[in-house]
Amino acid sequence: MPRTVAVGLAVGAVLVGGALFVAASVGFDSDPAAETDATPAAAGVTLPPVDARFDYQIGQPYAPPSGVTVVSRDREASPAAGVYTICYVNAFQVQPHEVTWWQRNHDDLLLRDADGEYVVDGDWNEILLDISTAAKRTAIADIVNTWIDGCAADGFQAVEPDNIDSYDRSDDLLTLDDAVEYLKLLAPHAHAAGLAIGQKNTTELGTRGRAAGLDFAIAEECGRYDECGDYTTVYGDHVIDIEYTDDAYTTACATVGANVSVVRRDLDVTAPGSPTYVYRAC
């Protein structure tokens, strides 16, 4: 989802309603800084094609614009026909329409503060998942990995686990180390299911995400925040950038648009027909 400001709020309740390409070769031992056009990936998985025309459809699926060959859609949507489709999974936070299910079945896996209140990403009204211990990470991964299996069964080619940086919104209850250890449970499972897996935002990972098994990057607003090089240093040209303002889009196109996918979308990633819909690509 679009990057958010670090916020931790306590709430007692939340509103309830969620073509073939060439596979890359094995390896994580090369110098990331020396990479340019390709990044090694797990055997048997297919990375999104480099510098392809991309569309970000995690808000609502629709027929891809002309020339689009890579799309990201929510895991509850169907893959786009005839194009490489990435499966969006909110792997670190709870979608508002799924809150009741989590509370009824796995309330112990929802992050709470010292007062016993849920810790919430205030921008998106999403409770954070509690990845603070190995046992809880394993329990949550068991659930999220079934979603990843569903992505594979539905015909997606890759998975995008969102909100890796939720530790920044956890009131210091979670750490970057927790996120990395959790990713180590998701990445091998995605690969075993035949899916590539991407790093979503979180430049703080450095090379640790790739070492944990991530294959490419989806960056929101790397042009706006001058972070695009942080991703290309690790993943070469296997980077997709989404910008939400015209100025940042222009910057990203000028700096990295010749080598990586860059799109301009509206903040709510709406569909054509919406008064706020925006889509451009360079």
C-alpha cells in the first residue's frame, strides 16, 4: 500500500467488512553493488521482466492499459489475463475487513501495547501482526503461507508481502530483526510454490532482504524520497517504482526510468472511471 507515516494508536474495535518469461538462476553470493541488469533468484521462479510497463491495481482490478505486461493485484482478485501478475499480500498487518476473523481465531497474534490495546497503523486503520517472537512469527507465517499457496494456485507469478516496515509503526514493540526473521519464513515457501517474492519499500533492509530470499523490489515513492538507488544497488534493474505525485514521477522517470519500471498512480489506486484515477508510465 502507499507508504504511511509511523503511527501507533490504541483501539478496542476496528470496522469490519480484504505469457511466459525466462526464470533467473540460483545464487545470492554476488556483490549486490556490482549488479546491473539482473539479480539471481531462486531456481524455478520467474522474476518480473525488467523495465516492463507496469500497473498497480491493488485497489481494484481492471483491464490493464495498452502495453502493460506486469500488474500487481490483491490476493483476493484474479490474475490479469496474459500478463505477469504479482499477488499483493498484507503480510504484516490486518486488512480491516479481516479483523473479526483474526480476533475470533488468532487474537493472540495481534500486537498489543502495555495497556492491552491493539497497536494500529493509523493511516490505514490496520492492526499490526505480532511478529515479536519466533513462536508467533511461525504461527503467523503458517497462515500467510496458505495465502501465498492460494496466489500460486490462482496463477500469479510472484508475491508482494506488504508492510515489512510495520515495525516503524509498532511503538518500538517490533524490530527490523523481527521483520527479517519473519521474511525468512515466507520467502522459501513462496519459492517452493513457484513464486518470486518482492521486497516492498523498507530501504532499511539493505541487503538483508535479499539474503532472506527476496528476489526484486517494489518501491513506493523512491523518486520522491531519493531512494531508488538504494533498491537498484541490491536488486539491479529488478525494481518497480510507484509514484503518487507528478513532480516525483518526473524525477523518477529522469533518474531511473530508462532501466526500471516507473508509474504514476493516484494514492487510492482507483480504477478508470473514478474521479481520482491517475495512470501514467515511462
